[in-house]
Amino acid sequence: MRSGERRMLRLPWARGAAWIVLVAAAAASSTACASAPPRGDSIAAEQAQQLAEEMGTAMTPPVIFSREADWFVVEHIAASNDPSRGIRVEALAWSGTSGSGDGAEIDVRITIDVPAHSATRIFEASYGPGSATRCYRYHVVGSRFYDTLKLDEIVCTNDAAPALPVPDPPPALPADAQATISRVLTYATSGSLAADLRVAFPQDFITVESDSVGEVLVAAVGVPSERECIVAVRGADGAIERVGFDPMWIEPGEAGCSTRLYTSPPL
């Protein structure tokens, strides 16, 4: 060794010790991450959006029904509320009717609480408990052939939700409508049938129609807005039978609830 030169000692265990330190640090970091997964707020927000879309789909079925906004609140908004599963759905405001030109409008607040989740499969994420509150405005408008829905997210407020409404039930034929029609047909004449049917069904949302073909009497009674229709005939022998028909024939733009469903059914 030359004068003034210092020799660097290379201890064989030095690299091993450094490697152990690095591994220990990585393990500690991994353990820290595993013990504190991210909150599940984003998961809760996604679930709120999904629920909002599902409620909107339920509000606009393929068959058109005119409904008051308070009916939507009870049948779809309140029915989706499920605190036992961490789902709180509140109607904040409502107005209008889906069958009118302006449609029905409903404001809704959705709060979702999700529990912590530990991944059990590869690529699956773990997350801690989380929560999200999102608010939406539904605008439901009925056209001749289908209902349309506009769904917008709106700014949430902390206002308390009002009490749920008590909507009037949708128009419908009485439960004993078939028996009533049969009774009217039993005693009516061709000249009295129309008046007799209207006396038996005085509600303005119920349509009545009568016809006669020889000695055969035909009666049609229904609620067109609800796709309800009963067509019955009294034969020449006095026997009364209910007439079957394709449900499509009473849809908007088709024959409707008419005696023609028997006398001249659509092809």
C-alpha cells in the first residue's frame, strides 16, 4: 500500500444488511397501506348514480300511463328507500302530471353508505367505509306512444324532506265490473243498453259503448288510459260471454275499447 493511501474495507455483510433494511421498509409500507385502504366514497357515489338511473327506468315503462307526480314519489321514490342496506332516498319536491304538456317533475336526494370491503379476488380493490349524497331532478312527460324521461343532477341542500304525499289511486274499473256488465246485459234491450251501461258506470274516466247485431247485444266498458277493457256479448240464446282480443288492439292509435273488437276486429 502506497503512503497516504487508505484502504476501503468491503464487509461481506454490509450489502445483506442494506437489503434487509429495504425489504423491511417495503413491508412496513405495504402493511400501512393494507391497514388504511381508501374510503369507499367513490363507490357510494357510483351506486347512487346507478340507483337514480334504475328509478328513472321504472318511471317510464313501455306502456304509457298518465300519473301525478305524487304517485311517482310513493311508488318509485319512497319504495326505493332502504335504510337497512345503507340506502336513503328522499323526495324533496314534486309537481305536475306526466300526461300533461309540462309533465311531472320530482326532486330526489339519494344518500348511500357503503361498508368496508376487503378484496377476495385478483385485481379487486379493497376500500374502507364511505358515503355519498347526490341529488337529481326527474322530468317525466308522456307522449302518445311512450313516456320520456329527463334526468339531471342538481345541487343538494340540507333541507328536511317533506312528509310523503297520499296520492289518489289511478283510475280503474271496479272489481265487480264483469259481474255488473253481465247483469246489465241480462235485462237490457238494444234501445236501453247504452243508457243502462252509463248508469252502472257513471265515472267520467270509464268509457261505455254498446251495439247490437240482430238479437246479439254487445257491450264495451273500459278505462282507456289504463288499458283496461271488457267486451261482453249476450247471444240470441241469452248466454253472456266475455270476448277475448289482442291487448295491442286497445293501445293508443288502435281500435281502443270498442264494440268493434267483436263486430269488426282488426286484422
